[in-house]
Amino acid sequence: MTNIDVSFAKQVIGYDRAEVDSYVEDLSRAYQTAYDEYNSVCAKYNDLLEEFDTLLRQQEQTKSNVAVIARTLVDTETLAQKIIADAQAQADKLTAETQAAVQIIRDETFAEKAAVKRQAQKLIDDAAVEVAGMQERAREVVRGAQAEADQINGHARQKLEQTNKSIAGVVERLKELLASEALDPQQTQKQEISVLASFISAAAGE
């Protein structure tokens, strides 16, 4: 899992929780796989170290056998020296080959461990970037909702002020009509009805 290209379906607020949980589970399984591979490489490395120790013990046993032969063939010093020289050369060659093989395996093991570590770190970094992006998108949604709410509240306050002014105008007009003594009562009632009708029409238009 080297590249992360994922998108989640949007709900009313935020993202689909099920899709986010599924993605987190996939990421956890990928990390567990990398961790298991790392443990397998470590086990292989330990096995190789044990094999190297066995070869070293065999080398020591070979040297011991050579010493026994040398002590047994004291009367044939030339032959004993040759056997010792041959055995030493063989032991040195075996040691050199073994050390070279172990070094190669060790280098390969370290390279594999480094690769696994880099892959795991990349998964972690990619996940962190994705989480940061999701958080930023969530903050943008919150800011947009807040701006919209502020706009709605401002519009509602403006309408309320206009309605209050209309009510105040109607009340003042009714007071003037009621205070007028020269008008006919029926005419005054008609004017009151007309004022109320105008207010209702204005309120409905807002």
C-alpha cells in the first residue's frame, strides 16, 4: 500500500463514518503485515547467526583434531606440519567464506529491515496527511455553516426591526384616529380597518 487515494461519501455533516472506519481498518491491516514481515526477517537473521556459531564450533573442533594428529605423529614432524598447515588453510578458507556469506546475508537483512521500516513510515505519514486534510475540510464546513447562520440571523433581525416599525406606525395611526373627535365613528372604523389591512399586506410582503 504505497499510494493512498481515497475519498469518502459526504453526509449531512462530515463524512460517512462507516467508510472512514473501513479505511482505518485497511490501514491497520497493512501496518500489521509490514510488522509481521519485519519479525520474519528478524527470525531469519537469528537463524543465520546460530548457523554461523555452529560453523565456528566446527572450526574449533577441526583445529582440535589437527592438534591431536600433530601430537600423535611426533616422529613424522614434516607430515604433521603439512597436516597442520593444510588444516589451518582449510579453516581459514572456511572462516573467510563463512564470514563473507554471513556479511552478505546481514547486509541483505538490514536492507530488507530498512525497506520495511520505510514502507511503514510512509503509511504512517500518508495517514497523517489524510487525517489533517479531513480535519481541515471539517473546519471549512463548520466555518461555512457559521457564516450561513450569521447571515440568516442578520436577515431575521432586519425583518423583525421592519415589523416592529410597521407595528409602531399602525399603533400611532390608530391612536390618531381614536383621538380625532371630528370624524364620524363609522368613518373612523373604516380608516382603522384600512390601516390594519395595509399593515397585514406589508407584513405578508416581507
